[in-house]
Amino acid sequence: MNRRASALILWAVLACAPEGPGAAPERAPGRAGAGSGTEVAPQDAAAAPRGPRVVFLGTSLTAGLGLSDPDSAYPARLASIADSAGLPIEAVNAGVSGDTSAGGLRRLEWILREPLDALVVELGANDGLRGQDPDATALNLLRIVRATQERYPRAAVFLAAMEAPPNMGDRYTARFRAIFPDVARDTGATLVPFLLAGVAGVSELNQDDGIHPTPEGHELMARNVWPFLEPALRAWWAGHPTR
């Protein structure tokens, strides 16, 4: 077994605590990158848009488990990149450690109570860990994307592809891998290739557990997403030119 495959097994087994009594409690999504310069005072907000509201729905990878500074998690790093590019966003971190696609779907109605301009979905890894039926995972993700599109038709939706641990067998991992491009194709969501590309299996980009990314790892994760998010931000700001 090669190093990447081994790393994926370790990551999938230990990356996120299982849902249940030990899982992180659901909480109101928090704004990522508070103090990063992307927030504006209420009076300023009335005069000009503060930026599109981008919600990140995911697991411990989104929540930034193990990081001492929440501004190091990849949603906050994306907010920083967007700000540097002159395309500021309001990044909302809705990551919960141990979440599955079913858990994300259960939380969605609550999340959609507040308007959003973009949704980045990072779910499925825990489904793969538990050997859940890929068809069920695909249906959950499909419902998440479609419910968001129905509520906010102008919102951009991004689906981050994940991978199942190789020890689940070739047939299962192939079915699991196909979930993400299939859902993206069926819904028109933008597919973001493997979020941990360049991070999984690289010891210096992961914490001592060898699983959860370091701040540098989260920076790379943000840069993996940025090429797909940037065009949507440019389109949003083109329609909201007042700064």
C-alpha cells in the first residue's frame, strides 16, 4: 500500500469523531475570519454590500479541529485570499466535527434561514468511513444542493469531492468517488476536486495525529478551492459594484 493510500485510511478513520454523544454540539454558524478585515459596521453595511455571504457546510476539516486559531481554518483563509484579491466575502463556518451527509442535511433547513450567496459543501468522508451506501450519500448531497438552489436560486453551490478509505475495497471506493461528479453534473453545482490534494499524507502539513491539517495545510486547502470560488465572487461583485 502506498503512502497516500495509508494516509487516506488514517485520515478517514480518525479525522472526524463519530456523530453521537461525543460529537461536537450543533451551534450557530460563526463568521470565519473575524477580525480579518472582512467585517463592516452596520452603518457601512447599509451604504454598501460587505461582500457575498459564503457558508461552509462540513466536518472537522471545515471546523478546523485542533487549530489554536479559528482564523487558520480554510474558510477563514479563503476569506483572506478573497480580501487580498479585492473580492471580500462574509465567510460563515458551519463545520461540525463528526458530521455525515445525513447530518448536514438535517442541519440545512436551519442554515438556510439566513440568506446566502454561495454554499461550499464538504461532506461525505464520514459516510465512507462507516461504509454507508454510496447511493444514500449521493441522495443526501443531492438534496442539500437542490434545497439550497430552490431557496436561493442565484446562489453558487460548490461540492468538494472526498475519498473513501482504500480498505473498503476497489468497488466501494470507485462507487464512492463517483458520487461527487455525478451530483455536480445532475445539479449544476461546481465540483471542487479532492479538498486535501497535496495535504493528505504530507506529514509537515498535518498535526501530530497525522490526520488534521496544520495552518499551512489549511492554507493549501483554501488555495485548492480558490480557483473555483473566484469566478463566482467576481460575478457577484460585478453585480454589486458599490464598495
